[in-house]
Amino acid sequence: MATTGMSFAMTQEWRSRLLRPRLVREDVFIQGLTQDEVEMIREALGKGLKPNGFEVVEDTLILRFDRNISRKPLQAE
């Protein structure tokens, strides 16, 4: 009987739009970057910065990178 109750609750969860699983990841491919643009992104990643967010302003994509403050900076940084 408890199994039937659980099954019913799960069925109801999927019927409600508010309770459906939310998208937690999506890969977006941006092609046609120049070598300089790709190198800037690689340099930021190499320095320990991680993508935190983005914004689109007109035809420009602004990527935001943050440093993990628990990480010690390299001497070259």
C-alpha cells in the first residue's frame, strides 16, 4: 500500500508543470571565434578563473569569470 502511495505521488509530480525537473545544464556551441578570442578564454581558464555567468549586449557576448578565492595565485599571475 505504501508503494501505491509513492507511485501516485511520483505520477502527480510529473503532471504538474511546477514540479517537473528543471533544466540544470545546457551546452551551447559558439563557433567562428578568432584565435585571439579563444586564446583569451584559455588564458583566463589557465589562471584559475571559472565561468560564472554571461550577458548578451546587442551582438556581443560578455563572459564573466571568477577566481576561486581559496586557490593560491601562481607567481606568474
